[in-house]
Amino acid sequence: MPLIYRSMHNVGGKPEVGAAGKAFGVRPSEIAVDGNGNVHSGTGGMSVTPAWRLLAGLPHLIPRRLKSVVPSASGSTRLAIWRMGKGLSLRAPSPTIWCFAPIRENRSFTVL
């Protein structure tokens, strides 16, 4: 899988875990959950982008400290742009926003 990027809150050097737009997790509207509480490949996933600079169109997702690189950056200083890319399936509903999901049936997207 290629490298992917997501803007998330930084908590102690790790992404904040949760179901919010700026956390490592999936909002309930982003993926289908079956009657057993499982998620399946091809039913949605957490939104990501193939290149962090594509977030320039969403300046509130780029931390203000990066204004020297992206002049429109207006995001919270709590944000960091995280790079990921192992063990997941990827689909691209648009050229700038991608979604990733587990390769196999999986109970959650918890970071261990």
C-alpha cells in the first residue's frame, strides 16, 4: 500500500484515538458496521490523502506552524500530519481524498 497522510491531534507524540474528524478512527458515517459489530473491507473507512500537500485545499487541517510551507495553513497547533501505510486496503473516491480500511474483517481501528 502506498504512503497515506491524515491530519490528527498529537497527544504525547501519538495520534489521538477517537471517532472525530481529527483523530485516528472512523466516524460512524464513514464505514458500515454489521450486526456483530464488525467492519468489512469495501464498506468505507477513515479518510486520508495520498500527499500531505493536497491538504492545502483544506487549510484548517494544516497546523499554523507550517505557514512558511503552506501560507494558507490555519489549523490548530495541536495538529500534526501523520504518515501511514501498512496492512490496509485503500480506495480513492476522489483524487485528493482517499479511504483506507482493514484488509480482512476486523473489530476496530484501535492503535495498540
